[in-house]
Amino acid sequence: MKRFLYSLVILLSVLTACERPISYHGEYEEPKLVVQALLSAGADSIVCMVERSYFFLESMNNTSNTLDNVTIDIASTFIDSLQVLRDVTNGNEHKLYLSHPLQANDTIRLIISHPELGIAIAKEWITPKFEAEIKSAIWDSQHNQCRFVFDFPDAHSMPELQILMQCTTYITETRIVTKKNFNGYLISCDTIHNTHTYVQMIQSKNKIFNTVDNTYEEGMFCGRTLSFNTDYLSAKNIEIILPIELQNDTTTIKLSSGATETRYYTYTMDSCMFTFEAQSPNSILYMKSMRAYMGLNNDNSDAMDIGALFSDMLGIEEPVAVYSNIENGYGIVLSRTTHNILIKDLTQQ
């Protein structure tokens, strides 16, 4: 035992003696502008985040997180007179009010200037809407599913576009609450309505969804988001299945007073909305690189926000495999344009 303690003391002494600072002899990287923005066709404003990068040895404790004296200009291929009318700032967030709405197929340049960090430039193409058409909407109560048939537009002028498809349902919960005393006489009866919103699982057998981003199970492409490319020749009568169970329920509890309370739950789907989001080539490259960097699998993570994903990158100056379209800076300026189809009436089957 004494020999063990003696050896432990020697080991600790050796380990303690090995603790010493190691000098960094690499090249210092100057801070640069970090830009994030999302552009959409038809929008008359842009929200742009502008921050700065930090070298990994740089202390951030004594540095303000707010970047002042930032100037943002805009240039268009289509509209020579496009300009920023007003820049409303909230910390590092800049809301840019434009003289004209952004136009589909236009190429936009954002020029971000700072007196110490220089000028960063981003160029992005504005994606047009992917205007699908609904042909039929059927509620099949026997199989607890909705079936929809769409016609997609003819072959797109930009076949490298990727479209993300989602379905949001709006369901009303009606709750009837009755109370009876210990003799069984009705004391009260209240009716309460609540509306719930869900991003539903969607399914399809159509081969247009045969991409690496979609999950294929039991003969169906499925997910809360389905993706497809616009390089198809024809896409008519695309069937989409929405499995959904609206099961009514009843619960009864006995109160401490001896009375009983019964709750009757009924559910009805008021409407649903399909969203088709057209993503630019820059958006596709960026999201693929971010999934790889974050170690995510190849499913379409349903709420992948560019700000949330990129926030983890701030402060990293070493080369990383993340796509960026910012010249003389870091970050990403993407274009995504959505087309929504609201369906209120379902044919009963």
C-alpha cells in the first residue's frame, strides 16, 4: 500500500510538471464580415444579419457583440433603380426596405461595408415560384387518410432547382365538459374549441420523389418534407397521401366532492395547406454542406433554419467544408420562394 501511494505521488508530480502553455505559431487570421440573408421573389424587404468572425485565440469577453457602422447596398440585373430605402437595425439584424419588390429570375448583389472589416459581396439568383395545381382532394374516413392529386408545371427552365414539399393541417378540437353531482344531476356543461396546427407526414409512390433526400419505406416515399428536382419531363397526376387519424375520445373522472366530470373530445380537420419551396442552387449546396458538417443524415430536417445552423460556425477561422457565396467574408445569402395551396373543401369518401 505504501509503495502504491509513493508511486501515485511520483505520477502526479510528473503530470503536474508537464503542464505548460504551448505557443501558437500559425498564421493569424484577420476578422471578416459574416452575412446571412434570405431572398424571395415578390418580397419588398430583406432581413440581413451582419456580424464579424473571431480568430480562435481571440478573447470575446471584452468585445461588443453588436457591429456598428454597417452599410448595406443592393444592385439588380433587372431593375437599375433598385435601392435600399430604409435600414431598420436591431442589434446585428438589418431589415432592409426596398424601392421595388424582388423579381423572379433576377440576380441580386448585396454589398456590405464596414470601415474596419472592409467590403463583403454576395450574389444570388431569385428563384421563381413553383406553381403546382391541385386537381382533387378526397377524405377517406375508412382508411384514415386524405388523398390529393396535383399537376406540376411543365419542365422548368432551371432543371437544377430543388423543391421542398410540406403539408400543414389545421385541426379543431371540440371539448365538451359536463359535470354531474353525486346524485347524477347535471351541474354544468361547457364547450371549448381549440385549433391545432401540425406539419403532417406525407407519402407518395411517384418516382419523382426518388432522390437521396427522401426516405423510402414499404413502397412509399415518406417524410414531413418530400423533395424533388425540376429536371423531370412531365409530372401530372401526382398522388400525395396524408395519413391522419381523427379519433374521438371520452374520459370521465371522479372529483373529490363526489361529483363526476366527463370530457367528450371530437376532432375535425378544417383545412390543410401545401407549401412548395423552390430552392436556388446556392441553397442546395449550402444545405448539403451544413448537413455534412453537422453530422446529420440525408433526410430533409424539417425546420433547418439557416441562422440556427450557421450560428455554430461563428468564431471558426480554420477552413471548413461549408459552402459560402460571400466574397471577402463568410456566411450565406440564399434564395427560396414559396407557393402555398390552401385546401378547405375535402370530398368525403
